[in-house]
Amino acid sequence: MDVLETLYMRGAETNEGQTDILGNALIHDSLEHECTYLQRLRSFTPERLMQLAGRYLAGEADVTTLAGPKTRSTPFQASQQTAGAEQDGVSTWRLENGLRVIHRRLSGIGLVGATLTAEAGIRHEPTASGGLANLMSEMLLKGTQRRDGQRLLWDLEALGADLDPSADPDMMRLSLSAPERTFAQALAIMAETAKLPTFPADAFETERRKVLGRLKSVDDDMFENTWRLFQANLFGNHPYGRYALGTRESVQALTPDLAARFHASTFRADGMVLSIIGDIESAEALRLSGDFFGDAFVPAGSSVRPAGAIAIEPPQASKRAEEFRDRQQAMVCLGWLGPRYDHPDYPAMKVLNAVLGGGMSARLFRKVRNEASLAYAVHSLFPTRMDGAPLCAVIGTDPSAVDKVIEMVSAEIGDLASKGPEASELDRAIAFVTGQFALDLAACLRQSHFYAWFEALGAGYRFLKTYPESVRRVTAADVQRTAATWLHPDKSIIAVTRPTK
């Protein structure tokens, strides 16, 4: 029942989800039925379920119930955390071991999202061990010192919880979503996977083979291959220039021992952030944080993590790189190195990106795809990175139109650098950026992600409030200046994947 209830609550958590549920109920004339769905779901008893199983599943399936011991934890002592603070409804603490905790209560939603970040992203990998962060993240749910991988998945499912590890360029994240009433047990499992992974050799080999298979398929993925080529040429020797999955050679050289040592040196409390957002009281969030994380991740031994930002050497001249595949279409990535999240031009670059390629009213979509009919796919992107990120136009086109498409994108950049956007373009772009950001924050799990992410990046969790405000202050002159400053025509990077000659 926890799984069904959790799925329903996640669907009803956002305005979009509520609209979909109510719309379907009205269409099927079942509004009253919908309003009592959770009540009726919770009213089901084991006896009633057995009756239904006997009626509908007799001779077709078995019903198995598993029971096991509850996870134990050491009670949290008040001395384990420093004095906390509260501002704008957000509470923050630093545990005695250095781990930062962020909490915000969202009453009445019945769900809690939690995100744990560690300085174990792609930028923290040893140079010769490309793909290590990705493979380690895949291994976190394959077994701990207390449970094997299958038991981990069974126990999470029994709680109606989802736990998802992932390796990003700047950090590693463990994202947890659970019903409020089972959140404490789910958080204990999250802590267990972060603190006590075992990296079993058989599971490691299985995951390694999967990664090698994905690497082989990347060669045939027009976007992934072009994006990989673009980043390698833009970032050079910086860690951002390495592909997240690594290379066949680097992945072949990875071992369970390397993963264990990477985990021990990067999952350090003084570089970790835990955010808990949802239907849970502040005092309880602090207590659970101390119970499960207060005595863990104490730095021990040497660390491979770099101190602060790693400088990126900006391109000194334009560069074009091409690769060939047995395909009928071509993919183009054309871009420049953009600012860090803390640079004054960052908000203006976000707006510029929306003017250029954000949505179907953006310049590239209108002019390259709709008016010139030269692209089957077109958009632009400007991600947020600790050391700086690319402003990149991505276009899928006919091989014969590659040069024309590059010329058109360059012309639009030049126009923005000399004239800036029109007033209507600016208003639309600002609404697009702030609206997309608001949608990203609709679910408590996504909120927990952003609170932890911005805190871990160094921007601070208050960035969630100041960022939309800074975007709304962007002017046409700001966009023009930013384009002229960052998007020099003689410093662009062009990556193309096209059919074999």
C-alpha cells in the first residue's frame, strides 16, 4: 500500500499533476470517487487483499510477505550539532563532524524529499580513472555491510521510497523520496548506502559491462557523440572535458578497490550537504540527521578532491572538430565558454540562452527550423557549473546544410551582441527562465536537490530566492553586453558529427 499511496501523492504533488487527476476524474464522471481514493486505499485490510487475491489470482501467482529487523541507530545527542539558524522558513545546522543540514517544512503534502551531496563528481576523479564517479554511483545500491543489493531494493520498495544515486560534473548526489510516515526508515537506508557500501566484485563487473555497452552505443548517438566532442575541445585538460562515462580503456582499468578508495577519500563530512524538504518538523529533521549522519564521514587519510574551483583555460581561437558516422543526418554543437554561477553576467547569460534557444518562440527555433526549414531539432543550453559552463546551440540538420546552419547561428549571436534583444523577446525570455525554474521547484524532491546543490556549489541555499530576482532585473543592455563579452566570433568551438564521406 505504501508504494501505491506514494505514487498517488507524487502525482498529486504539483499543480500539473493535480490538474491531470481532476481532469481525468471529470471526464470519467468520477470526481467523488477520486476525492475518496486515498481513504479507500488506506481502508484495505490484509484480509480483503487475500480475498481479492483468491478471487482474481488463484492458480496464477503467489503472494509472499517478507518481514525483517528494523534498522538501528544511535540516538542523536544535542552536542552533535552547532547552533542552527532559521531564515525564510529554512533551518540550517552544521553537525559536529562538519556535515551541513538544510531543512524546510512543506506541510500537508505527505511526502519528504532528501538529497545528500558529496564532493565525488566527475571533476574529482583521478585523471587516469575516467568514469570512476559514474561507476561508483551505480554501485551504491549494489550492497552494504548490512544488506545485499536485492535486500536494499526490497526494503526501499516496502517503504514506498525511491533512492537514486547519480554522478554529476561537480558532485555526487543521492536523492530520496518517501512518504512522511516511513521517511525515518528510508533515510536510515540512504545513510547506510552512503556510509557502508561494499562494492561487491560480481556486481561491479556487471555494472562495468553495462557501462562499456553504453559507451559503444554513444558512438551511434548523434547528440551524445557531438556533445562529447564539443566538451573535449572546449574544456581541454579540465575535468569537464572528460566524458562522464569515461573511455573504454579507463573503464576497463577500474576496480572495486579503486571505487572503495575513491569513496573513502571523497565522502567527507566537511564537503557534504544534506537537505530535507517536505512534511516533517524541523526538530525531527535535525534529530534524524544526527542519528544517521552525525558520526559518519569523518575525514581520514588523504583526499583526491581539489580545493575550490579549477581554472578553465578559455579558447584563444575558434576550433572546429568533426567525426563521421554511418548516418543520414548531421548534428552540430556551436558554443562558447560562459560565466560561473557567481559572475555578474550569469543571470544575463541565462536570459540570452532563452532568447536564443529556449522554447518554440526562441530565435533559433523560429528562424533556423520554421522559416529556413534547415533543422529537425534545435535548442540551446547553458548549464550551471562550478568552474564555468558552455553556452551552446545544438542543431540536428541535413549534412548539406551544416555550414549554413553555423552561419545562421553566428549571425544571431552577432545581432544580439550589436543590438541586443527586442523588448518582447526580453520579456518572453525572462518569463521562460523564471517559469521553468518555478516548475523545477514544484516537487519537494526537486526542492531538496536545488537546496543541496546550490549550497554545495558555494552559491548558498538562498540562491533559490535571489536567482529569480536577479533574472527579473536583467535588461536588454545586459544581454547585449554579455553577448559581446563572452561570445566572440573568433573564440567559438564547433563540433560536428556527420555521415561518413
